[in-house]
Amino acid sequence: MADASADIRQGRIVEVNAAGLYYKDLNALLRKMADGPDGQDVAKIVLRNVAGQRYIATDLDRPIEVEIHGTPGNDLAAFMNGQRIVVYGNAQDGVGNTMNSGEVVIHGHSGDIMGMSMRGGTIYVRDYVGYRVGIHMKEYLDKVPALVIGGTAQDFLGEYMAGGRIVVFGLDLGPGECHHANFIGTGMHNGAIYLRGPVRDYQLGKEVGVVRPGEGLWSPADWDFLRKCAEGYVRHFGGEVEEILRGEFIKLYAKYLRPYGPLYSWRN
Amino acid sequence: METDHAYPVGGGRRSPVERLSNPYGDDKVIAACSLFGAMDTSGRRFSGSLVATAIANMHDRGNGLGGGFAGYGLYPNFKDSYCFHIMFLSKETRHEVEDFLRRHFRVHHGEEIPTRRGARVSNPPIIWRYFVDVAPAQDGLGSATEPIVEADYIVERVMQINTGISDAFVFSSGKDMGVFKGVGFPEDVADYFRIEDYAGYAWTAHGRFPTNTTGWWGGAHPFSVLDWTVVHNGEISSYGINRRYLEMHGYICTMQTDTEVVAYAADLLMRRHQLPVELAAKVMAPPFWEVIDRMPEDQREVALALRQVYGSLLLNGPFTVIICRSGEMIGLTDRIRLRPLTAATSGDVLFLSSEEAAIRLVCPDLDRTWIPMGGEPIIGRLKTSAPVVSPASRNGIPVLTGEEQR
């Protein structure tokens, strides 16, 4: 096992030089520091020189903050349960895969399938996200996962979405520029997607309906939720809450509970 | 289609130790193929160790059944000769191929490609390189009225070697470039071929996780004909129809792997049919019909024509490829981006990679990184028409001039 170069600073912040550290060793080290007997006073772990190590912060049992400098590998925060991750850089594919609770903050862009099968918690992304973000997100009672994306998204946003909320502020779009994604909400059967900024009808999947503020299906709770998202976004990345909320929003909802029912059984 | 020999699954009794160390029988394979490309568009040459370091960082995307590199600008002292990298499975085959080369070419120099003993590669074959010039007179081909096209002549001879001489396979056949590939992890293949001893202005690299065909030396990436090279992550489901179409144009697939068709398609579309990269990309990853319907009239006509003429070269299935030729590097994904690609620039250098981390590892100071849309080609081109060649003398590279050879 490579030397982790871990040393404790200020008592409760631990810094790790992750250069050259294999992903299994890095995650074992995180587990040791978060959950082991020697790490009980650790509140925050700062990872330096991260270069593609996968599954960071998976399988930790105690709330703890992990600050990442560099580029974390795929499936960052997979199955994460109650931790807080801050990435100073871009993230790769699969952030928050089946994440259960906690918060991820990405000061950059994030890759494909972010929030895949996510069950709870929140992911904030300063810039844009890749393909199939929020694919098959779910929710149950008070567990409602949320993705808050500052820029735009690429194709198949919210594909087969089964619950949760996706908010895309489109702050990186030029005047009059439409969102980049096509097939938005294809196969979606629950949850909601909020888009700020223009989008054409053909960019939407066949299984979603559109609601605009002022229409019957748009409730004050929608604004409350968006305000919370904007406040969270501004807290992490700066900007103006009111300016974000002044934008033109639409909400996409699932028109059918089982859009592909007839494909898989004779009974619809 | 492929069997995963490295990872037998299911069935069988598990030992007590394994039950303890792996209680859930979790033999998850997280591999997925890795791609990396780097081009200095100013023509400055850099060591292959850079791409070897980058591709090694994506070790877990491969499973040790293939790794390879393509470099451009490697042989400045022979830059006007075609360089054949050829794999032989037996000594006798080498003599047969050398006879063939002497009959069809003017051979300036031939030598075994230097390798490092003790590198962790399995069953390395014999691999030589030859610097040759086209000598059609020897074949009685070509005349003042009907000059032969050199590149076509090369392609035909490559196909003759691949199909007509058993146990010999041409890894690459372009000018001032070469392919180094084999069975092993890419870092081990780099070690074996002493990749760090070479300098080029463009490099591509591949770590393989074979899913449909066997892991053998010829089946490792890059695939190449002339100076075209292709590294690929994904699966060309349309291999059968692509292959039949290419056979009609004289390209015979012999490497037992789908990626081979991409190299031949690139040669057919961009060299022989002279399509610009942007249109060739639209042949391989065409826009959807509904997207074509929404296009302005003139663009729609082009898109329709391409689909009608080149329908058989549509690459179906998930793919990301890095296609390279002298002076040009192209990254392309399938139109719904079922495989990853990240691009970045730093000064004159363009990087393409399966993962951003690999780029940042070798170049922490990037001007820009971005994730291209599916089907959108990312193109790097040399700023000068000819690569800027610095005086070459790297360890391990023979510095030979034409005079010395005659």
C-alpha cells in the first residue's frame, strides 16, 4: 500500500496527498479516518492531487466533509450516506450514483449519468452537466433527491426519471440561446424537471408535459423550492438569487405513470 | 460476442478463503476501455512517456488484454518513406514478407523494433519495421499516362500481406509514424516497446477491455492502414455491413475486431473520396432523421445525400474513437454519446481522453476542458503544413539517413 502521507492539522482537519494512491487504498484510508477508532475527532478530510480515483466517499458511516482538489474519478459519492463533498474542479461520470443522502458541491462541470438512481440528498454543479443526468432518480416519502445545475445539460436529461427534482438554471446560455439537451425527460414517469431559459418543443421527450408559472399545475411550493435551490447555488458559487429567479421557468412533469407498460406486459 | 476469459463468472465451488475475502461473490468488472490522444498543433515533438503516463492512470478501464500506441513524427530521418510495422508469428513468415517487400518496394532499411526484456506482456510475437519507397516499375505498374496512386498501391500491398501471407499482420504503413501494440496493460506495452524513447507531435493510446473478440496482438488498438490510426471504446454493432461495404472497395478485414472497419472507413471517406472531416463524421455518426427534417434546405440535402450514399458506413452502436493521421487528430463519439470523451487544450496542445483526470495528471495547467456533444467531431490540426522537425536523436531510435543505407 502506498504511503498515504496523511497528517492531521488543527486537530480536526486531515490532509491527504492522494497522488499515486490507488482508489481502493484511498477509500480504505477514508473509511479508517471517518469510521475507525483513531479518526473520531476528524471533521474534514482534504484530498490533494486527486487524479481519477473512483468511488470517493462511498461506504462512510459518519457525517464528515471531504474536500477534493484535482479531478475525482467516476462514481464519486456513489451510495453516499450523509457526507458532504466539495470538489474544486470538474467531476467525471456517475457522480452520486445511488446516493442516499448528503451533499455534493462541484465547482466546475460534471459528466454523464450524474445522479443515476439517486435516492436522496442534493448535488450542486456550478457549470453544465453531461448526458443522461438524473437517469432513473427516485423518491420515497420525505426522501426527495435534488440536482441543482447552474449551466445547461446535454441529451437525455432526466431519462426514465422516477422521482426527485432536477433544476437547470441555464446560466451559461447566451441571450436567446436554447438549452442544449434533446430528449429531455424521455421515459420519465415521476418527479419534476425545472428548466430556466428557452427550450423548444422538439427537445422534450414524448412522455413529459409542460407547466408554466401562473398555470394551474404551478403552485407556490414550486417557487419556494426554486428559491431554496437558488439560495443554495448562490451560497456555494456566488451570484444573485433574485436574478436567477427572474428568469423564465418551465416545469416538466410525467404524463404517464407507466409509459412503456404495454411494451413489457399485455396489461397496461 | 466476446468471452471474458479473464473473469470466469458463475458456477463452481468457492474456497473458504474466497468466501471470507469476497463474501458477496462480487466479481464486478469495472473495465470499459480507455482512450487518450495528445497533439501539439505547433508540431513540437514530445516523448511518448506523456501518453503512457496518461493511459496508465486509466488502468482500471482495461483488463490487461490489450494496449497500444500510435505516434506521429517518429521517424524524421525517414519521413518521406513509408514505414511498415509488421508482426510475424514465425521466423519463416518474416523471410516470406521480406521477399514480398523487396519485390514490390525499394527497401531502405529493416530492423527488429527494439523491446525491453522483462516487460509484463504475454507471448510477444516478432515485430519489425521497414522503411520503403514505392517502386511501381518493379511491378510493371503505372505509366506516364496512368500513374499509380501511391497510397492505393500501399493499401493493396498491405491487404496482400494480411490475407495472402499467413501469420503476418501489418500494424501500420504510413510515413513518419508507427503503431506499437500488444497484449498487456498499456503501461506494460509502453514499457515493452520503450515508448519513452520516441518523440512525436501527436500520440494516441489505448487500454483494452475486449468484449467481443479475443485479446491477441493483432487485435489490440490502434488499428491502422497507411497513416490512419484508430483507437476505440465501444462496440460497432454494424461491423458486418460496414465490413461487406469496405470489401467492395478493396479493404479486407483480418484483425478479428470491429474497430478495424473504422480505420478503413476513414481512409475511404477522407483520403479516397476526399470528404472533409466534418462530413465524414456525419457519415459515421449521422444526425437522426428528425434532426435532418429540421435542417435548412441546403444542409438537409447534404445530410440526405450522405445517408443515401454512405448508409452502409453508418457506425451503429456505442462508440468513442480517436482517429489520427499525419497532421490531424479527430475525436468522435456516437450520436447519443454512449461512451465518454473529454477534450482539453493547453496552449498549442489538444488532448482527448476517456477521463479528464488522465489529462490533468500530465498537464495540470489547462486553458479549457469540455465535454463534446455526441456526434460532434473535435479536430486538432497542425498549424504548419509539415510538422516542425527538431533534430532527432533519441535513445533507442536509429538515426539513419538514406545515404547510409545505400
